[in-house]
Amino acid sequence: MSAVLEIEGLRKTYKSRRRGVRNALDGFDMRVETGQVHGFLGPNGSGKTTTLRTLLGLIRPDGGRMAILGHEVPAALPTVAGQIGAIVESPQFFPHFTARDTLSLLANAGQVPATRVDEVLELVGLRDRAGDRVKTYSLGMKQRLAVASALLKNPKLLILDEPANGLDPGGIREMRSLMRDLAESGMTVVVSSHILGEIQLICDSVTIISLGRRVAFGPVDEVLAAHSHGTVRVRLDAAEDLAAAAEVLSRNGVPVARHPDHLLLNGVEKPAMVNRLLAEHHLYASELAPVSVDLESVFLELTNTAPVPGQHRQVDESVRIGGAEQSGRAGGGWGA
Amino acid sequence: MSLYVTELRRLAKRRLTRIMLVLLVLGLAGVATALAFSSQQRSPAVVAQAQADADAQYRQAAKDWEKMVAECDAAQARGEQTEERYGPNCGRDWQPQPDMFDPEWSLPYEFNFRGEFEMIVAVFAGAVALFGFVVGASFVGAEWSTGGMMNLLLWRPRRLAVLGTKLAALLSLLAGVTVLLGALWTAAFWLIASTRGSTEKVTAGVWQSVGLGGLRALALILVAGAVAFALASLGRHTAMALGVAVGIGVISEIGIRIGTAIAGVSFGDRYVLSTYAMAWFEKQHKLLDYEACNLVQGACEPAEMIITWQQSGLLFGIGSALILFAAFWIMRRRDVA
Ligand SMILES: Nc1ncnc2c1ncn2[C@@H]1O[C@H](COP(=O)(O)OP(=O)(O)OP(=O)(O)O)[C@@H](O)[C@H]1O
Ligand SMILES: [Mg+2]
């Protein structure tokens, strides 16, 4: 499979006289294969939008290389721009124009046939409101218009930065099937979102970014498998035996977490082994089930952003990989 | 090409463009109407009336003078002091003369195409330049501040081409509006001159200089639009251009005037922008140095300084070129976020 999108060692540094230097992107890598729906995940401020903006030539990188559809960008952007549809973080439109005017001006500028305008308006469900001024649109309607503008070119690569932002449940579900359909028709979709349930449903692969660096990537099931840690849930016939069971298991080197009516074990490769161990001590499991992790918990673990009771996690307090050469403050942020 | 047509369409679709255009037309029509009403043709009857008025005024004045002299003589005969009240020699030296009562002064105002149209062109240029400034600033300023520019750059990643095309669209609209309204403006004043004023001595040479004045007006309007465009693009906001304009206006027209007056600088007005705008239209603008005059000693010939339209052209040309260059330079490099 060939890559539609390749990013290697991308760097973007924001310098501010007062606050020093911020590495928004710190040697970031990413690769998206043709025809995939690729999820681009990361905590707030981790650099997703910065990556997409850089990719689209809106901001200049300070280092690294990028290629779209085999062309080096930003140099070749004028050549490939016609094949990329993108929305970057709830795009704004000129508020006094109607949706149809907005799209038709874009279509004109990009030499897209005018008939395409009504097609995409229909596609995103704005057909009957297309004559209204954008100013009068609700958040979700603006978002739909943004998606319409990205689809206008019928692109080979569709980049959507938080497309579900403001969509109603029906809209989110439509967006899900839209992306699936587009991918089936051969389009490659890169979607950044915080709604991980959605991502898990629609994405073939993901890239997870934290503080400007890639912390995980690959097909969704591989990422999940790599971080499931062989978690197993154990219930016993008699709840009062839980303490004894926990005792036995931890004595045998299995990490145990106690819950009121069950135990959670970690790093279990063969659940049968657990069963044997318990039976030897006359404890009988009524349930012994591998726990399938979801993307959300993997994400929280990988980025180290799971909420801790009694603490208020600040942005930029997520995991930094290979960050030894970084400034001393834990979690990065504005360095010297 | 498609981008150029698109940008023209965008510009024409904008509400501000349309509103400003309506205001501009209304304003210009107002000026023309007011002038048409105040102008009255000097028909033989009007001229005769003015002559009669002047004659009557002269006769009245002569009568008053005779009466005054007579009063004065009588007072002198009574042995009173008259110097103070009637002047020396009983004011006999101040006998009114017929030529002191020019019938010209009694004539109503008559619009003279040859003499006044150049000034009328300057008024037109000022109004359209203001239109160009506001429309130019908001055309690109609103695009930046609403994110429209970012959207467009996703479609057309060649930034300089995008900004240049937008500028070209703006300038062609301004040129079109100027030519069209300019033609109407000329026709309107020609009509006023021929029905309610005078078209005397409007020779081919006069038309030529009207044409040149029109070209200078066009240049000023395009420069105003381009500078506003560049400033708004630099500041990514319409308000940037308007703010700079107001700031420069205040500093140049008020601050420098007051400052140079206090400091007693000769020809302080040569540092004021409006001097150059006037010179641009008048072909040369004369500054007088009253600072050098000692008015207590009576009349004085103040020193002169001439500002030519070439100097204005140079100043405006270099200034706007610098601002445009900065706008394009920054456009090439900046992060669009
Ligand atoms: N113009 C800017 N000047 C300075 N810092 C910036 C600028 N734009 C972004 N940053 C910083 O770069 C980092 C990455 O921001 P970015 O917008 O890419 O995050 P994100 O992953 O899109 O977050 P979110 O999920 O909240 O959208 C943040 O720390 C942000 O503060
Ligand atoms: Mg973002």
C-alpha cells in the first residue's frame, strides 16, 4: 500500500519574546495509507491542528519533511491542492454571504463545476437552508457547511479537523457513514477528533500525538491489542472469597486490583493458568473474562491524561516521550 | 483568470461595496444638485439688473458722501473740531467713484466650466478615493478577520497570486467606478454649465487639462484603494487601515500643523500630507511663509515655496509602493492561523 500522507520529523516552534520558545511540534511523524480512514488523536494543545495547518501550507514548519500523494509539500502544494479537501478547526466563513454563494465562490476559485455546489449541499443536509446567510446558521450548520466546502473538490485526501464539533447525534452518525462511504469510494480520510468512540468505530488506523510527538500509531486493533495488557476480570461463586483469591494471586505474582464484586488482573497471558491457581486453593471462578480495552482508555493511558481524583490536570500535562533533552519542567510547556 | 473573476464577483456581492456605492452616488448627486441650484446664468437681463444695482449703489454712496461733506462743512462753520469724525479735509478725498461699484459683485453666482471644473474634479476624486479606501480596506480586512482568507488559501496555496489577484480585482472595480461616475460627473456639470452657467472659452486645451485632471484623480483613487488594501492586509483587519488613516490624519493635519507653528518652523505645511494632495490637483501649490513677516510694520510680501505635482507624485508613489511591498512581503512569510 502506498502512503497518501507522510510526515517525518516535523517541527514547529513558536517564539514569543515574553514567554520563550514553545515546541508545538517536536519531531512528529505520521503516515497514512491510501483508502484508509485515519484517526488523528491527541489531548488539547498537543499539536493536531498545528500539524494539519503546516501540512496545508498555512504555517511554515521549522524542520522535517512532508509529502502528500507523493509530492513534497509545501513546495508542491499548488499542484496537489486540487486533490485535498480540508477543514481546519471550525473554519469561519464570511458571515454575510449565503452558504450557496460561499461555496460557489470557492468552486469558481478552484475551477470546480458549479453543479457540484448543490450536490455537496444535499450531501451535508443544508439543501433547504442554502439560501440563508451564514451569520444565521447554528454551530452545527456551520460545521456542515465546512464539511461541504471540503467535499466540494471531490478530493483524494480529505482532512477533517474535529468535524463532529457541534453536530447533533444524528449528524454525528451521518458523518460516520459519510466517511465510511467516502473511504469505500477510494478517498483517504484523516480525521482528528476527541470523540474516541466514533474514532474506534470508523477508523482503520490511528496516530496518537502528545506534546508534539507521536506516542502511538498503527491499525486500531493493533494499538488496542498492544495496550490491553492481558486484563482479566474474575468473579467468584462466593463474594466473601474475593480476599482470599486476591491473596493467592498476588502471592503468585499476578497484579490484582480489588473491586467490591470482582477482581481485575493485569498481564495475564493465559486465563486458564488463573483458573488452575484458584482451583488449587478451592476457590472457584464463576466468571473469568478477558477485558477488551477501548480506545478511550488506551488513549488516556498513552497520553497520561486520565483524570486523577482531587487534581486538576492542566493542558500540556500529558506524556512526553523521549523528552529528556527538553526543558526541566514536567510536562513541557513554555521552556526557556 | 477564474480567481480574478471570482474575486470581482466576491467584491461586487459584498454589502459594504453596494452600500458605499449608493452613498457615493447620492453624495455626488447632492453636490451636483446643490451647485446647480446656486448657479444662475448671466443672461442679458441678469447682467442689466446687476448693472442697475451697481449704479443705484453708486448713486446712494455719492449722495451719502455729499451729505457728509455738507455736514462737515456746516460743523466747521460752527467752529467744531471735525478731524476726528470726518477725517482730514472733511473726507473730500474719499469721493466714491463709479468703478468702485463693480456690477460683478451684484451678479448672482454662475458656474463657469472653464474656471471651476478642475476643483469639481478634485471634489469627485476625494469622494471616490474615500470610497476606494473603505471598500479596499474592508475587502481584504474582513476576509482576514473572518477566516475567509484562510479558506481561500486552502484552495489556492499561491499566496502572492491570491493577494495580487484580490488587489487587481479591487483596482479594476475602482477604475471602473471612477471612469463611469467620472463620465456622469463631467456630463452633469457640462449640463449645469450649459443650462445654468457658462461654457465660455472651453477650448480643446481646456478639455485636455480636464482629461489630465481626470487621470490624476484616477491615480489618487487607485492609490487610496491600494494603500487601504495593503494596510488592512498587514493588520489582517479592516480597522487597521481605518485606524492608520485616522492616526495619520490627526498627526499630519493637526499635530504637525500645531507643532511647526509652535516651533516657528518656516513652511510647516510642507510636512502636511494634504498639501501634497492639493498640489497633486493644482499642479503646484504655493506655501506662504507668514512667519517671516512682521505684520506690525504693515504689508509684507511673505516668502514663497512651491510644491509641484511631481513632488506629490513622488511622495505618494514611493509611500504606497513601500506599504504594498510590505503587505506582499509579510503575506509570503506569515503564518495563517
Ligand atoms: N499562534 C500560536 N502562537 C503560539 N503558540 C501556538 C500558536 N498556535 C498554537 N500554539 C500552541 O501550539 C500547541 C499546539 O496547538 P494545536 O492547536 O495544534 O493543538 P491541538 O492538538 O489542535 O489542540 P485541540 O485539541 O485543543 O484542538 C499548543 O500548545 C498551542 O498553545
Ligand atoms: Mg485543534
